[in-house]
Amino acid sequence: MPNATRFSRTTTVAQRCTLFVVLLALWWLASLRMPTFVLPGPQRVALALIALMHSRTFLPDLGITLWRVVAGFVLAAVVGGPLGIVLGSNRTAAQLFEPLLSIVNTVSSAIWAVFAIIWFGISNATTIFVVFMTAMPLILTNVWKGAQTVDRQYVELARSFRMSPAQIMRKIYLPTILPHFFAGARLAFGFGWRVSLVAETIGSSNGIGYRLRQAADLVQTDQVFAWTVTLVVLMLILEGGVLKPVERRLFRWKKD
Amino acid sequence: MSAPAIPPHASAIPLHAPAVSLHAPAISLDGVSKRFGDLQVLSDIRFDVADGESVALLGTSGCGKSTLLNIIAGLLGPDAGVLSINGQPANGGQHPSLSYMFQEDRLLPWRTARANAEFGLEAAHPVLPAHERHALADTVLQMVGLDGFGHVYPHQLSGGMRSRVALARSLVTAPRILLMDEPFSKLDPQTRSQMHDELLRIRSLRQVSVLFVTHDVEEAIVLADRVIVLAPRPGRVREIVTVDLPHPRKATEPAVAEAIRQLRLLI
């Protein structure tokens, strides 16, 4: 068994490397036939990336964007989580609020961004608000669905041991909901991260989104590519270095 | 076999008269009735379970066995009649000296075997410190033969082992009364008979009264001191049969086989 998994892991690594090299080669070939302002080549983007990382605003921009995303996400989790539990355990409340959730879900993030500019102007609150409005319904929906999967038999078991409603919430509801919350949070963080850039392009005077618009205005396409590469690498690190290990630790009780 | 007409379900009680007179019965039901809407589920149920006694509730499906057990466990309220636990009227709520073992093992999949066994201790007032809970859980796991399996998750255990963890969880609070709702019905016959031996062994270690629901006549004869045969629609006591055979009772022994046959004729 361990041999088999090691074998499949090496194959996976080999496949990924091949894919990466092939994509890089295609990019390079395409860039030979295009003007630089349309498609800069890999070397040019690499140089731009190095220059970007040495610029004084690189880390502050990265930091402020991350901060806005995390703030909006945490707010979304703090509001969406408990609200999802309430809706999942209370049928009347669920029936009352379901249409509202559909409305919120159909409004595009771009519309929230426009509203945010009207209400908050050029400020951190604009981006945080847009991330919140995008992430919150996702977390809420997942927690809600999770709360509906709570096994009545476990609740009955807890009651047979004379557990209080608070204990039943902590020992039966929360562990059941946690995987659903995690799935929702992951989705929400990804969406929040992407819409934060949209919000920053129109409602901010710093951050990654703002720099992207600046680069676009000046037709510095290599800069846009350099930021894109940075973002992709950042998300991959977050996925592999934080989310996967946390998930493995939290859900080690599950069957593979 | 003398006196005037005794109601049939009372006929066995005098046999246990000494035990009943020394201690208050562990469980006493007097005229318990229950209906769900228009459906009369239980009608005028009366019997006692003496301290330390093992009693089977036997009947076909739909005779209200599980409902009756839920009433005794305090998960349901009776519409009429009186339920007493250890001589005290029990009115609503679950009694601390009672433990309930369900038909399904109901192990929490996110908890290890030991954490599952500890579950019942976590509602204790005052709060038990973690190391005491661990120690008690380890003791009961050892008692059910799962020494060294404390760190294992339920999905890694076989059906029989899961059943043992569920039994450990029921015993960890040191209950005086153990209620069981067809607890071994989902196990294969061999594992089930192992669990029967286990239960009998544990019952002799810990002075615990057992009341269990079953539709398996053999299980009733092997485990019970008395068998309460229920009749369906509405659920009522048809007959109370005393099983006076030495342990261990193997279904292959003639006396045991005969008792099983006799009981089967009653239902």
C-alpha cells in the first residue's frame, strides 16, 4: 500500500511538472507572435515580477489587500455561521428568510461594489463590504444545510444522558456542521479574494486591485501578469500550506 | 395454583416476592398508558423490575416495546399511570441512575472510542476533570474487552467492537439500571451471542438491573430472569414468564431449547 501511494504521488508530481512546462512553452511561443503590450513573454514577466517584489509598495499592497479580505471573511463567518445554525434548526425562521437569501445571492458583486462606493467612498470599508456580501451567503447556506443534516439519533442519545441544549449544540451540532462550514468557508474565501480585487480597482487608492488598474491604465501588461502570478502562487501556498493540513487534522476521523 | 382468579400477568410476581420486599423495585410501572393521536399504543401496563434483575420485553413489532422503553427512559411522557424508579415516582426528565442503550450503536464518528465512552460523563454535575473521565472510560473499555482500542475511530471498528463501545458508554456512568432497545439485533448471530456472554459477565460484576426489548425469543431466554410477553394493538402485558435456568444458557441444551419452545408458543 505505501508503495502504491508513493508511486502515484511521483506520477502526480511528474504530470504537474509536464503540464507546467507545456503551458510555459505555449505561452512563450504565442508571445513571439504578439506585441508585448498584448502578451508579454515569460522572461519579461519574470523580470517584471522581480522588479515588483523589490518595489517599496509591494508588501504594503499585498498586506492591505489580504487584510481587507480576511476582515470581510471573518465578519462573514461570524455573521453567517450563527445565522446558518439558527435557520438550520428553526423551520419557521428558515421559511421566512429563504427568499431574502435568494435575493442576496442574485445580486452581482459588482453591484455591491458600486453601492459600497456610494456608501463608504474610497476606503477599506468598501472592499471589506464587498467581500462580506459575497462570502456571507456562501457560509450561511453551507452551515444551514449542515445544521439540517444533524442526526436526530445523536440528539436523542445526548438527551438520554441528560445533556443541556447548550451541550447538545456544542457536542452534536457543531461537530456535524464543521465540515460543511469548512467547505463553505473555503468557497467564500476564494470568492472573497477574487471580488476584493474588483472592489479595489474602483474603490481604493492602494492594494493589489488598485495596482492592477494602474498597470492597465499605463498599458504595463507585464505588471498585470506579474501580479497575476503572485496571486496564483499565494493561493496555492494558502491551499497546500494551510487549508489542506487544517482539513486533514480536523477531519481525520473520516473514512478516506 | 390455588386461589381465585389472578390476572395472568400477575402470576409470576409472587416468585420474586422476597426480592421485591427487601428493596424497592428498580423499575415499577402501574397502569401506564400511551396514545399517539387516535392510536392506542400502550394500555394499562403494570409490572416491576426488581433490583439486580434482568427482564426481557418480548413481542412482535408494533406492540409498543420501544415506546414503553422510551417512557421508562424519560424520553417520552406517559398519558396515564405511574412510573417509579428505585421507589421514587419519576415524572418527566431522565433519571441519573438510568442508562439507555439504543438499537443502533450511535457512536459519534468524530470521536475516538475512548471519547465516545466518555460521552455520558460530560453531562455530570459537578463537572468531572478530564483525567478522571479518561480513567473511567479506560476502565469500562477494558471491561468490555477493548483495552488498547481507545484511540481508534468508529469507522475503523467492526460491528461487534462498535457494539462494545456503545455498551462501555452506557456503563461509564455506573448506572443501576440499564435499558436496552434491541441492542444486538444488527449483529451477526455469533457476535450477538458473544455480546450476550459479555453482558451477563458485566451484570455479575456490577449490580445492575437490566430491562431490554427484543423480538428474539432465544435472546430473551438466554439473558432474562423474567420475560414479559406483550400483545399488540394496543400494547398490553399478555403473560409474565419466569426463566429459572442456570447460567450459562446455551440454546443447544435441551432445557433451554424447551424453554425457548414454550415461550415461542406464547407469542
